Amino acid sequence: MIKHRIYSAFLSAVLIAAIAPVCQAQQYTTDWIANTFGTDATHVGSTARSMWVAPEGVIYTASFWDENEGGVALYQSGKSIGSFGLHNEFQGSAITGNATSIFAALQFNNVYGSGAVGRYNRTTQTRDVLINVSADTTETHADVVTGLATSGSVLYASDLPGNRVRVYTTDGVWQQDINVTSPGALAIDSSGNLWVAQKSAGTIAEFSSTGTAMNTIQMPTGAKPSALFFDTTKQLLVVGDEGPDMNIKVYNTWLIPFQVGTFGIKGGYLDNTTGIKGQVGDKRFTRVTGIGKDSAGNFYVLNNPWGGGWDLGRDGGTDIHAYNKGVLQWTLQSLNFEGVGAPDPGTDGAYFYSGTNIYTGTAGGTFVANTVDPIDYPSDPRLNINDTQRDEHFGQIVSVGGNRILVASGQNPAIFYLFHFNAANGYVAIPDASIPGTAFNTTAPITGGFSIDSKGDIWAGLDRTNHIYHYPLIGFDATGKPSWGPGIALYIPLSVRPMTRIIYLAESDTMILAQGIIGSIDWTSIGTRIEVYHGWAAGNMTKPNPVLTVANPKSITAAGNYLFAGYVHTVPNIDVFNLTTGNLDTTLINASPSTVSVGNDVDSMYGLRAYLQSTGQYVITKDNYNDSSIIVHRWTP
């Protein structure tokens, strides 16, 4: 493997050097979307799952995984101001703080297991206390500590599997346990009383500082309290609701608690009266996972767009909104970790569809919509945290007669999920089928490549069949749901076996087949041989011309007359090959004088997408897991 990587790096460097003068003559720009900032030093961290706001306005968030910085990120006045801890140190499920310390739930560790909390000095940003909260120490991914709060010298921690809130001094000395079923987010009011969110029950339980049960708030039917904050200036309990209302509810807690108001549009991003269903924006919240306020009166809301995976680090993303007197001041967004956005043919490449989100614009872009609806479609595979792919954040999109089909898949997928859209559901992608799956009458994983062409036809290399299966699109029903005909088996040419990638360009009747590494069982990798068949449907399935020699790309995509190849463990460059001549025409690196961080490489099978706009310009997108963004090259040959 090491020799393979060294050889790939050397060959890529040779190819780049050989075409350097050509590169300088090409016209292209380098841009990014899905992150507020486009440099490594300033980018918004990956998938913040909890938040604490210090009185002076410093925001602390906790993540399960952040590839290029510490798992606790710091923000202030709409800017990134640093991070601490290891990139995989924290669970992300809970964080709190006081004047001197930050307390955060820790990720599973071979030394102390799961269910631990670390105390970190806010000045030195180093851990000085370890608190083992839960008896459940074997959870490698599931949240165990689901809430944290401090009051004076006391620390409260929700032990979810233990059905209790544990009480410690802030030095980690245990004081008592309070029995609570399924405890989650926590808040302390001005009297020292403890409020405990019980998300699954839709209730918030109140306890005295000594642990005596007091009041219980029964929220509306379907409500799921996901975040708590007690506003001491107004003496109000503020509650994030992850249920159908997707908003923030405000309660007066004096004597008998009762609701006195809301913040945010009822229905959030799923409301279709003030916007398009799925559309995000000011007060159109997704799932609220953090609430805070500083001493200047600024109010902060942490959202996680829906869609995630079992490792929790590939959740929907970070979306922080800052308000003053109810008016939005700024947002901080990191909406992609391991995924890519495909240029949308229906908008001539102006919009980009990931497996879960929609973006548009430049220089960070605009977050348009979250396409996952957990209320109407709770069985959406993008919500299944037990899915073996870890996520479905890689998008492919086609538009056939005004009907869009979205394909969502993971980093190295053997299964692809299909969705459609219609006017009634707006931006929400409606789950249809999967391949393999019953709709395609196969259980065989896809190890030989996958392609959906511009006509909506599907081409799949089913495992151990030595065939490409072509599933023609039959059409759409009245709701926009697509259907496909039975698979047509096409023999894979011997010269390209074992085959690992398929791309079919219907406009030019061009088939592109990539060979895997001969003798290797790793079907996620590509070897050095890529065959191009012009006139495939017309009958040319045996005579490739040209045959490309490419330095072990990880991901390939094609549009118009060009093939784009990206590499893993070597460089972030995208090589551009001419499908007529077979020549390497240029390499997209980082357009001068661009300061955009383009990441290290392409560590995913479908991490590149490309589209030829009506203007003749090519739009090429690349996964950038290093900086939680999507790179966008715009190139005119």
C-alpha cells in the first residue's frame, strides 16, 4: 500500500509537471460552498452537536469529529477564533462551562471507555479533570452523556442509559444522583432548580437543588425538547423543539410553568406558508441542538440540518444563527464533512445538490434547503444511523423533462438511494427505492460502478456478475415518482476487468469504464486503465478509443468531452482528460490568486461531480473533508 501511494504521488507529480504550461493557459476559477469561510485557518468546524455561550460572547461547540482541528471550536462575532482538544476526542453530545472551565462529554476511549466528561481550563485549553459519569462504558458511537450544566461550584450531567442526572462538584467529586427517565439537555434557573429535558416523552422535569421532584412541563403532542437554556435576565426557560414545530418555545417557570411565547417559524424549514418546504433561513430552523445568550443580549441558536450517520461526525452540519432583539445578525455554517454537491442540470449548474442539502452562490454560497423530512418520511434511509455506509451525503442529480431524480450515497458505497421531488413537497426529497433493492430485483451490492445518465437510466456493475446492468427509465407517475424497467445485462469487456466505475454520457452515446486494481479485492479503488467507448448504444461495446492511462484515481466524473480524475493520499488536483484524443489537457489545482483551501485529496468513490453549462463552461465540484466544504472549479477550455 505504501509503495502504491508513493508511485501514485510520483506519477501524478510527473503528469502535473508535464502539463504545467498548458495549465497556465487555461481559464478557470476556484471557489467553495457549504462553509462560511474557505481557508483552513478560518473555516467553520465540522458538525457541532452542542453549544455553550460564555457571557462575553465566546461560543464553544463540541463535535464528534473534525478532520483538521480540535473537537471543541470557538467562535465570536461571526468569526472562528480557534479550537482545542484532539479532532476525535469529544462525543459532541453535551458541553457547558463557567468562568474558568469547559466541561464536555468525551468520545469512547480504550482507557476510560464511554460515558466520561472532561474538564478543560479555558485559558490553557488543556484537560485537568476526568469524570466517569456512566456505568455504561462500552458505547463506541451512541450518546451516553446527553446533557451538562453548571451552577456555582456544582456540575450536573445526564446519564442517559443510567436514567439519572448525576451531581458533582466542578472538581469532579460526586454529590448525589437524581433519578430521571431518559434525561437529556439540562438548565439551571435563578433559584438553583434543575430542569431536565426528556426528549422521547416530550416533557421537561423540574427538580430542586436537593433532588426533590417539582413541576413537569408537558409540551405539545409530538414535541421533542432537544436543547434548554434559562434566561436569567427575563426569568424564562427557553426550549428547542426537535418535533414537528421545529421552533423554540419559551416558558414562564414561576410557580406553575406555562408557555408564554415562541421564537422561530412554526414548522421551521418544513413550513410551506412562509417559504418553500425544506427551505432554510432566518427563523426557519432545522433541529435546534443548542441555545445560548451573552451578557450583551445577543441570542444564539445552533441548528443541525437533518441527515447523519452512525459515527455522528457526519451529521447534517453546523448552522449557528446570532440574533439581537430578534433580528438576525450573522450565521456561521459548516454543512458538509464527507460529501459533495452535484451541479443541477435543471438550473444549468447554478444550484448544487448534496445527499441531504441544496446550495447555490459563490464564496461560501447560500444554504438553500435541507432535503430530509423526518416528520413525513421517518424511514428515509438518510436518517438511519445504523446504515453501514455511515452517511449518504454524496449527491448525484439529473433532471428529466423537469422531473429531478436525486441519488444519495456514502463515501465508498455499495448501495445507492433514489429520491424524487414534486411541487407539494418543495425541496424535500421523497424516498423511492434503492439499488440493490426490490425495485430493481437484486440483492447484489454494486461493486463495479454506478451511473445515472441525463435520461434517468441507471447503469450498475452488480457484484460477481461480470455484467453491466442497464435499467431504462420508464417514466414518472403523477406525483413525480420515477420507475425503471428490468435490468438489461451487458457483458463487461475482458480488457477492463475487474471493473470498478461506470459513466455513461447519453448526449454523446459515450461509455466510460474504469478498471480496478488487478489481483486486489479492493473494489473501491481504480487502477490505471480507463476505456472510452464512443457509440456504445449504437453497438460499439468492444473497441475502446481512446484508452486512458491514469495514475490510480480515486474518483472520476465526466461531462461534455472531458473526463475529470481526482486522487487519494497524494494531491487535491483534478486532471482533465480529453475523451476524443485521450490527452491530459489540463490540471485544476487552485486558480491563482485564489486563497481557497482545496484540501488534501479525494478520499471517496464519488467525490467528484461535473456539468457542462449552456455557456460552454464546465462546473466541477470536489469533496473537501479537510475544511468541511465543497470545492467548485469553473473551467472554460
